[in-house]
Amino acid sequence: MVRSAAARFGLAERRFDHAQPELDLRLPDGSRLSAVMGVTEHPVVDIRRHRFADLDLSDLVGLGMLDEQLASFLAAAVRAKRNILVSGAMNAGKTTLLRAMASEIPPGERIVTIEQALELGLERQRDRHPDCVAMEARLANTEGIGAITMAQLVRRSLRMNASRVIVGEVLGDEVIPMLNAMSQGRAGSMGTIHADSSAGVFRRIASYAVQAPERLPLEAVNLLIAGAVNFVVHVDLREPHSLRQIASVREVVDADGPLVVSNEVWRPAPDGRAAPGAPLRDSTALALAEHGYDVRHPSGLGALWS
């Protein structure tokens, strides 16, 4: 059954055998299938079903993931074409939040999404995103040729006249081309990354960059981050009830040698939910105000606060 699904679903035929014992695949209903064999006693299949395939930030407000003020903040950040990384642990709701934020992208913009296995599904939302190209990495064939990596797809997206590039999940050496894409005119790009905190994102990016073919030193990576990323939004999964909440938002300010300088403009309150923290920079507050955010809210402190 798994081999049949691998052959029929997805953008290209995939294998599932002893030579290729791992499989990641999107099923026709949008669910994500992950399977392994050969390294377990019998084939093991996991299926992740997305309850919310088409939603916006107001839906997440209703689910308790964030409040209306933070939703307004994120909506303005997307409309103002700020580059945003969504971080969190596995199953914390990163993809769901990314999908909801993407609903704020004007329908006239051209979007290119890049994923290891298709999952976001923005190209299926024709009303919201009529001009969306979904690209999926491809494994090598039986002869060991034909592989197309996410890093290659990110570079290719620069030639596709995209208004925004969205990387579904940053997992390795595609981080360098992604940061280059964000800093070379693809404003408003977004992606997700695994991290245990909003501050931990910078360490995670550095660890991926060290493994990339470019072998960039830490100082160079931090300069790339400072020039490419505007906000990091961290989603927390709170037990025992698996409550998903946005806990932190950082504004990236600059780089200082081995450090990335950032302000936590929304920080965890006692209940774990994000509350206003440090003030935004004046230029950021002005940009978000132009796109509907009420800078009189405490998180908009700065030159406009009076």
C-alpha cells in the first residue's frame, strides 16, 4: 500500500524499498505520510492530519493561540513585507501558523513555496492565492541521479519572479540560500524552523550554516541573519493539554560579531501567552502603522508613542 502511494501521489514517483527505506509524502486529502522500513521489525507508517487546511489569524484567535492585538501585529508585519521565521518544537503548530499568516498576503502577489514534502497547501487555496507555485524536493533515482535539493529550489525561486518565497521547513543547508533570497529583494518571505525558543533560532541557523557547503563563519552567518530576518515568532506547546500558544516574538536589530542583536517585543506572560515586551524600533513601528497596526498599543512604543 505504501509503495503504491509513493508511486501515485506527489509530484514525482517515489520509492519505498530497502534501498530507499524512508518516505515522506502528501496524501490527496492533504495529510502528511511518513514511513520507514528495513530499520524496524516491520514497516511503520505515521499520518499527520491537518485539522485546519484553510484558515486565517482570526481562526487562531478563536482557538486561543494568540489574542487579537498580536494577530493585528502579525497581519501588519506580513502586509508590510517583513521577513518572518516561525520557530517551535515538533507538532507545536508552526505550519498552521505559517498558513494563517500567509492568508494576509494580497492575492495579486506571486508566491513560491518550497518544501521537502508538500504540506502547506497554499496552491490549493485558489481564492486566497491564485498565483502560487508549490515546489517539492526530489530524491535521486535508482541510478543515484536526478536529485533536486531544497537549496537548489530556493536558488531557482530567485529566477521565477516571485513576490515572496516561503520555505515550509528549514532543515539544513538550504538556510544559506534562503537567507540570501530574503536579503536580495524577496521581502515578505517566510519559513519555519525547529528551535526551543525565539533566541535559540539564531543558534539553530548557525549550526545549519556550519554544515552547508559554504562553511560560513559565525560572524558572516549573523550578518546574513541581521540583513535577512525581521521577526522570529516562537510557538510553544504547553502540556498536559497540548495547548499551542505564541509565546515570543523577536525583532532582529543587528549583528555584533558572534551575537545577533534582537528585542523581544512580545514575551511570555505568567500564563505562557505572549504579552507586550520591548518597544519596536521607530522605523518598524511606522511601517506597521501604515499597514493597520495600532502603534498606541504598548508593543508599538517608540517615537509614535505619546
